[in-house]
Amino acid sequence: MALTLKVVEVGTGIEHELPGDAATRDARTLAYFSYPSGAVVPLVFRPADAMFYVSGDRWPELTGKLVRRCV
């Protein structure tokens, strides 16, 4: 059984369930329209309530959207 975690889009509140190994990148700033930067980190290593971007082509609906990991 694969570990999945919930994330929610900042601004819209839409929830998504992603695998724990989903690639994520930090936000350059806390501004909603910032761009992803920094090292790629698996979702499972993000603390609860952390804000970041999902990196990769597996979730095109999340491209460029700031998300937050649910508690």
C-alpha cells in the first residue's frame, strides 16, 4: 500500500491526494504568485502546514499553484 498525503491549494481550498514520493519545490517567497525554486523534496518530508509547489508533469492541474500540506 502506497502512502498518500492530502494537500490543499492556497487561495482556492481545493484538496488533492498525492503520493508521499511526489516531488515538491520551495516557494521563492510567501507571495501567492512566486515561482518554484530550490531542491526537489519528496512530499512526505514536508511538515504539516508547509507551503510549496508540486514539481513535475504528473499533476498538470497543480502546475504553478501554491499548495499547503494538510495536517
